Amino acid sequence: MATDVRYDYLDHTSLHLDNFDVNASWFVTPTLALSTGYVYTSGRYGGYNLAPHWNMVQAGVDYFLSKRTDVYLFADYQHAHSATADVYVYSPSNSENQTVVVAGIRHKF
């Protein structure tokens, strides 16, 4: 998948992001699913001559205890070039690297 995001700001600067990602998931057994992914983002700040880019790898495992309940573990690792790492909705890193690990149990009503 590819996306193209463009922001134009009132101070006449801009941000242009191109995102490319590939991911796969498969059921190893009827109750065990594995997933993996890679995302590359290329950025350009208009008015600043900056061109950061980010590489992120993702992995996950999901185990179904029943039709309505599962436990999961997901991990993301991001490395940024000419920027700080910032994985989605989490607080940005203060370095070029960031690792996020999420574990939980989900029950569907």
C-alpha cells in the first residue's frame, strides 16, 4: 500500500510524506495467528530543506482462547533518519529509535 500526505501551513511552509508498507498475516493453527509488516516513510519539509525518513518493522502474535476472547502481543521498532522516532499515537522518542510493545487480552461482547 502507498499513501501520499501533504500539509500546507499558514506560515507558507509545508510537509509532504510518502508512505509505503507491506504486511502479512497467517493462521499457523486455527487458534494462533502471526503477523509482520514493514513501513517506509519519506518526508520533505517545504521551506526548510529537510528530508527525514523513517523505517519501521512490526511483528505480532494473537492467540484465540475462544470465539470471543484472545490474548495478543505486538511490537513495533522504528528508526528515523534526520528526525526523532515517533510511532503513531505514542509519545515521540527523544532519539532516532523507538520500540513499542503492547500486550493485552480482548473480549468481544
